[in-house]
Amino acid sequence: MKKESPEEKRRRLIMLAKASVSQAYSTGEHSVMQAIGSYNESERIRNLLHEKLEEWYGIYFPELKLSNQLSYARFVAEFGMNKKSIEMERLERLLGEASKDVLSRAGTSIGREPTEKEFEMLRSLANAELQMDELQQGLDRYLDAATKELMPNIVYLIDYKIAAELLAKAGSLTRLANMPAGTIQLLGAEKALFKHIKFHSKPPKYGVLYKLPQINTAPKGDRGRMARVYATKISIAARADAYSKNFIAKKLKEQLDKALKRHHK
């Protein structure tokens, strides 16, 4: 066998690296990881935009209190220029039963009306929040479809956005499949784990999995055990999604439900 020259070896290694990268990007999992990152970041930005909108529009209508952020943004965009001249019929289409209370508050508000230039900026801010929500909805639809195709077993067990976050934390589906259940349980708790190692604080019991309603609404003493049960089944589901491609989630879900019931007793 002819001995490779340094240049030939370099070219071969570059070709292997390119092939490896091409293979890694061919599965669609990197798109899912980017999408969940974009979704979380857009949610953070939307909440920040809303906070600023409430602070600013509070100058003109401090009495306005709406539990739904998007309804607040739509109110500002549609009625923020002159709150004391709102037509009840239009307001009802937007707010429903809350309309009477809002109309009453508008009539007795201590706030002044914004100037045209002020309202132009307020409306732009409100529309930016609404556009960010549209972006989130699009990302949500994409994540729903893409995760079900990429990791159907995992998504059958847990919410698809949480599944996408686990994938992003792991770095790839193969890495997630090769992780022990204990590592999956703590994905997303890296800062708390580092703090525990460095400062001997209490060790974390869960990371991303805390977002599961079944865990975050459970009694505090049960949450760690429940996270462990979920992580165990997710690790099995991940191996099926990454390697065998067999759909075994229904059986896993039955086992998961039984295990959770035992913990509730």
C-alpha cells in the first residue's frame, strides 16, 4: 500500500470531515435545535416588548389591566390614540366580556391622550409584539411537525418543545441516545450542577424536564423522583429514535404512567 504524503493525508481528513458534517446536517435535527433556540429567544423578546409597551402606554391609560398580553397590544394598536372615543361594538369584538370594564375605566382615566407622533411609536411597538407572536406561532408549528418526524418516540412521551430543548442541550439525537438517564434528567441544570460541585450547594434534581406540568405541579418532594422516571423512559425512546427507528412509545407511555402512579401513592 502506497504511503500517503502529508498533503494527501490532509486532503483525505478534510474530505472525511466534510462528509461527517454533511451527514450531521442531513437529518434535520440541527434545524430543530435552531428553531427551539429561535422560539425561546423570540418569547423573551416578545415579553420584553410587552413590558416596555405597558410602561409606555401606562402614561396614557394607567387603569388598563388585561391579563392577556396580546389583547393589550391589540388594544393599543387599535384604540390607543383616543381611548375616550371607543365604540363599544368594536371593543367587544376585541375583548369580549372585559369590554364594559375597560370602557368604564377609559371614561374616568386620569391619563392624557398621546400625540400623533407618540401614538405612531406606541402602535409600532404594539405591532412589533404582535408580529413576534406570529413568528412564534410559525416556529411552534414547525417544531410540532419536525420533532414528530425526527423523534416520534420521545415526542409521544413529552411535549415537543421540551423534546426539542433536550435535543439542543444534548447537541444531537445520537448524543442524547447515548446519554444515561441521570444525565438526561439534569440537562439544562448545568449552572446549578457547577454551583453544587464548586460551592457544595444542594445538587439539582432536574433541568429542562421541570417544564413538564406533571413535574412542576407535583409536590416538591416528588419532583426529583418523577424527573428520574421520565428521564429513564426518554433515554429508551431516544435510542429507538436514533438507532432502531421502531415506534415503541405506546408501551413506554404505559410503563411511565404506571411508574408515576406508584410515586403518587
